[in-house]
Amino acid sequence: MPVAELRSKIRRKVEDRLDRAAQVYLDDRALARADFSAPAGEASLSSPDSVSWRIFKNPVTLFIGGVAAVILELAEPRVRSGVWEHSNFRKDPVGRLKRTGLAAMITVYGARSEAETMIARINTVHDRISGVTPSGAPYHANDPELLTWVQATAAFGFLEAYSAYAFPLSDADRNRYYAESVKAAALYGASAAPRSLAGQEALFDVMTSKLEASDIVFEFLTIMKKAEAFPQPAQIAQHSLVRAAVELVPGNIRSILGLDRRYGLRPFEGRVVKRMARRADRLVLRSGPAATASRRLGLPDDYLYRRP
């Protein structure tokens, strides 16, 4: 058998095994399931050649970027109170991770009608969430300012995690990504979400003065290091992935939060994280949202795994 053919067969076996492991891990009856294969031919909010489709296929950088985004969200006191007081994150972190991940996948890869229906449900839930922070500041989950911060931090986290650990992105890629995200952001109510890299940087400059340290940030990091966020054996590297997320947070915000060098990557860990992320970026999970959505639109399973 030719070497190339042998390598292809071995690769396919590895991909199939990982695909089955992912299916077992995500097989949660309490988790709403989505059919990314239907309706056949229906477009998503973003096109298959978008930067979003490219980066959301990578489970390693999605985890890293998601953790970085939550760190930034928890730095804002009103967002922090809304998240920490009105969710079951502390009791069921893995279930919350799965549901949040599914929502992100539907937003990016789901048929537009499915994404719009899901986002409307989420907005209805947010309408009922309000309160007052420990310092006395009122908040409402559907406050456009807070929604814009949540949208911007999520976009920043996913984008920069992919660029730092999987495949470097140019500023042109970043500008395109933010422009592509406006449609979904508007549906979520984030009317002032950044439309460009300059817009993201400007928003971070404005919001930094409103951020503050909190023990909740450290509690969150401890939870994320212990939660079974990946199937075995990938959990072994989870501590490193959390530290990789801290590394993405802008230095001035890390200083505000008290996230010194102890919380960032050790020298050897950066190589490990990049190796994991780059391998994840090449493995085709045929039952996953990226491949299934590609088939819905008549594209091959490996459409998103071909290097530009």
C-alpha cells in the first residue's frame, strides 16, 4: 500500500475515533439538540467562506477563547452579577459549557431560521434577568451596553485564541470577522458591537475604566481547571488551556484583575497548546456542526479544513 494511502487511512481512523468520543461526550438528554443538516440548502447567518466558519470548527481554541471572554465579562461588575447570580454555572459548569457551546455553533453554522429562533428564545430569557450589583448599580441582561460588551469579548476571545494558537490571522481577517459578526450581534441586541478591529480596540479602551477586580474571576478559573470540559485524555491539558486563555486577556486588564504571571502560560505550555490547537484544526469531525453544515449547503466534509 502506498505511504500516502496508508497515512490517509490512519488519519481517517483517528478522526472517526475522536468523532465518536465527541458524540458520546455531548450525548446529554437535557441538552437541546440541533440538526445542522436541515433545512437542506438554507444559508446560515454567515457564509461558508467567512472567518467565523473557519475559526469555530476548532474545539481547542473555542474553549480557550470562551474562557478568555468570560474573564473579560466577569471584569464588568454588572455583567458579573447577572452571570453569577442568575445561572447555574457553579453547580453545573459542564452542562452550562455545552449549552453555551451549542448556542455558538447554531449562531455560526445553523440554518438562519434555526439561529433566529434560538436567539429569540435567549432574548426572552434575558428579558427576565435584572438586579442590583453589590455596590448598588442596577443591571438588566438586555441592556444594549452590556450586550455589546458580552458580544465584543466573545468575538475577541474566539478570534484571538484561533490566531494565537491555531493559525495566525491578519488584521484584514480580523476586520472581516468583526464586519461579518454584526448581523448576529444585532439579533442578540448588541447594536453597538464592533464592526472592525479599530472598533474593538476603541470599545476596550472605553470599557477598561469600568472594569474591576473580583474574587469571582479566580473562582471561575478554578472551576474551569477542574470541570470535565473535554473527553479524556484531553482533560490532562485543561490547566494549560485555561492559562492560555488568561494569556489572551490584554495586559492592562490582567493588571486590574490581579492576574499576574502565575496565572499565565509556563514556557513549555505554549508549545503544547499550539500543538493541540493545530492538530484540532486539521481533524475532520464528520458528525460535528462544521462538517454537517457544509453538507447542508452541498459542500464536502473537509471544506473548512483546506488551507487557504
